Amino acid sequence: MTLDQLGAGQAAVVKKLHGKGAIRRRLMDMGVLNGVSIVMVKSAPLGDPIQYKLLGYDLALRKSEARLVEIEL
């Protein structure tokens, strides 16, 4: 399952990051790392971007970025 498939209020744990180069580094710099707990807060009216809460802060990701994060409920 990937991060973009979470529903509002659902929590998950990051299992693996896909992607390469700058986007992978950017996600890691923002704290999206293996073992981190992440909660989907809400999405924009048209579904993109999506707001997540992790490590005590809110993070907005595009669906294309969220698809690169493999999670486990």
C-alpha cells in the first residue's frame, strides 16, 4: 500500500521509499523515513496536495510524491 491510499484520520508506518535522486532526498530530509508513523489529515478539494502529520509537524505532499512512499497500516 502507498501513502496516497490512506484515508482521512488513518495512521500508518513508513516501510520503504521508492524513487531516486532529488525527490528521494527531499522526502528523507522532511522526515519520511523507515519506521516513522504518519497520519493522513486531509486533502485539498480537488485531492491534491494531501496533508499528513508526522514527527510533530504537518507536511503537504502531491499524490505523485505520496505514491513513492510504501506504508503498512
